[in-house]
Amino acid sequence: MVGQRVVVRRVLRGETGPTGGPAMTDVLGVCESWEDGTTVIRREDGSTVEIAIADIVSGKPVPPRPSARMRVSAREAEGHAAPHWAGVLREPLGDWELRTEPVPGDRLRKRANSCLAIGDPGVPLAAATQAVRDFYSGHERPAMVQVEAGTEIEEWFAAAGWTVVPGGDSHFMIGSLSRSRRLLGDRQSEQVDLVVEGDRARAAVADVAHGKAGADGDWLGLHGLYVEPAARRRGLATAVLAGLLEWGAERGTTTVWLHVETDNDPAIALYESIGLAVHHGCRYLTIAG
């Protein structure tokens, strides 16, 4: 178990527990050594505890503590998407957010034209659902919600007759921007053109590869990464990513995130290769009428 994160229960010699038996305590940390009748556990605050092996009552490995990024709630993580679409009309409904594009671009984007239904809407779910329907009816848009997959809120909408939007399932992936840059290495062999507009940037290689980024505090969101089929497998996607991450680093962002559809295996493999991991899953539901 040396090198693993463990929890160890030990006897406190000379002390009495609340039931009259020997007192015991738990120590959580990384096992640094196990030899000569003792083990050393380093706690998460950096302090060490030396325990006689004879005093150990039980012990077991435990999973590594999730990073601070992974402990962020799905609602807080999704809230960093706002800079991607400056023209989106947003209205709060408790923790939920009603979103629509008054003047949509080339297509009606799901994220920009759905209610972010994650968290507490502040009213009973039946009332919140009706508010969603009224909002989109008033804006002549189909009623659509973005939910965290596998939650009670998704179950509520499904039971109320809402159906899954085909092709809308996605992973929210997240990671350290500095680590992603290290893993990318030197990927600037292709000329990347960068256009910056406020807290948003677009990187492109000629007219065959492009991607966008939006900065929100110290979070950098990536989206719209695309490479023409005939130009793929030439490192253009990583060159575009490198350009966007460099811009994000210059702005002081430290966390990188993105949405990727769950069936896009090549893209998921690319993002995993630069250190991103799945934080939560998203799903879109809609209802007729």
C-alpha cells in the first residue's frame, strides 16, 4: 500500500473510548512507508503520522481525492458558458436559466436556445416546467431543457412527457490549462491566425481548420473545433487548440473546459490526450406543443 491513499484505524494506547473500550481514531492520507513495525501516513495538510503496525485495527486503500475542478458543481461549471454567445437573452429561474437567441445565426444552437435546468428552480418543478414552456412559446421557439444526465430532474421531465433530443448527449470535460499546454507540446508548426474580440477568440489555419474560445474569469471554454475532412490527420486540430490555449494563458485563465458529443470518439480521445476528463454528462429534452 506504499504510495497509495489509505484510511487507517488505530488504537490510541492508554485512552478509553466512549463505550469503555479502547479509544480509536482514523488517519487519512498517503502511505509513505511500511517497515520495521511502523507505517508513516502523510496527511493532506502535509503533516505525517507514525503508527505502530501492532496498533492498526483496520485499513484500506481509498480513491484519490478529486481535484478542486472536479468538485465544482455541474451548475457552476455550466455557468461559465455565457461568454460564448454574447447575443443570447438570459432570464433566471432560481438556479435555472432560460436562454434564447433573438437573432439566431446559421442554425438554432441547443445550448443557446434551451433552459439550463440544473440546480433548484426556486419553485415546484411543475411550476418551473410551465414557466419554461411559457418562455419558449413567447419567443416562438420549441421548449427545450438542458439537464444533467442521470439526475432526478431528468427523470421528472421524462415522466412529464419530455423526450430526448437525438444527438444531444454530451460530456462536459475539464482540466488544467497549464497541463494541457504541456501535453500538447510544440504544435505551432502550422501558421495559426488568431482573431480576438473582447473575451472571445477564434483560431484558424487557412480555411481548413478553426476553433473558438471564450474566457470567463479564470475559466477558458473551447467550442466549434473543426477540421475539413481532406485536411485531417495533419495535426491541425492540435495546432488550433495550442493557439487558443496560449491566448487563454495570456489572459490568466487556469481551467479549460468544453462540451463534446458522447459518440464523437476521435474528439474525446484528442481531449483526453491533453489531460481533460469528464466532469458530468448533459442531455437535452423537448416536448411538442
